[in-house]
Amino acid sequence: MSVQILRDLRGLRIQVIHPPDREGVALVEHLRRIGCNCETTWPLPEDISPSADVVILSVDHEGRDRILKLVRGIQGRAPTLLAVVSYENPSTLQVVLECGAQAVIDRPIRPFGLLTNLTIARVLWLERVEAEKRIRKLERKLSGNNRISKAKAILMESAGLSEQEAYDSLRQQAMSKRLPMDEMADAIVNAHDLLKSTRKGA
């Protein structure tokens, strides 16, 4: 994965949100030498560019509210975020942590270390994305298992089946209708709920 990340750095779309001073110009020049495509933005925009793979954001405690509003307003998957800070103090570090930055770039900005910070930030970002995918997959599986358990309980109660017989019946119905088991379970639960509500209304 590491080799691929290094290859992918060339062509990354980076939004640099930093004053267009000497530091900002030097930062963009360094990134372009690496092979990144840079879009510069200042002052702080209302929204992050939807095409940005990476955002490099100038962070200071005075702009905390506007910075957090910007970062928390991101729609969809958040890009990799690197914070640029002038000096370390608890207030600034608190903003960096609240932003969820994957790496920090210190001022004065130097070419040495920029590539390392960018690479580490991308690795951490990709690991987080993969972890979120695994969590969503597990949540879907758990949700499906819960629906299957509920459908089994309905079959056991309504047809007097054992747990294994109810499971086999559910699986057989799913296979005959060419549906995933959790969808078949949904149909059974929904039909049961509808029947129950109809009886209550009668």
C-alpha cells in the first residue's frame, strides 16, 4: 500500500487554504514540485472544494469558530486534512484536534518534511476510510442478523417450528424467491406487522 500511496501523491488535488504570503507561496511551490495539483484559497472559504483529495489549512486559535464550521460542514467523505500552525500552544493544538487533522506542518514551512507529512496523512486517512467501510459492513451484517432472528421468532411462534426449522424455512423461502436472507426476513417481519396492525384495527 505504501508504494501505491507514494505513486498516488503525483496528481493529488490539494486545496491550500493559507494566506498568499511568502509561506503560502513556498508551500504551493513545494507541492507542485512533488507533482500535486494545487488550488489556493484565501480568505477562509464557506465550503471545502468538493474535488479536493487533500486540504492544507492554516490554523490559529483566533479563527477557531470559522475553521470548525468549515471543516464540520463538509458534505460526503472528508478529504485528508493537514493543519499549518505557527507555534505550539494548548489553544492551537485544541483546534487542530477538533479539526481532525491527520498531520501538522510547522511554520516556517520547509521542503524537508512536507512529503513525509503528506504521505503519513494519506496513510492515516486511507486507514480511517477502510475502518469506516469495515464498520459499515459489520453494522449491515448485525442489522441483517437481527432481522433474521426476528423473522425466525415469528415463524417459530406462528408455525410452531423449532429454531433450526425456522431458519431452514427462511433460507428455503429466500432461495426459492432468489432473495438474500435478510430481505426475506424483512418481508416476513413486515407481513407479520401488517397483519398485526390489521387485526388491531378490526
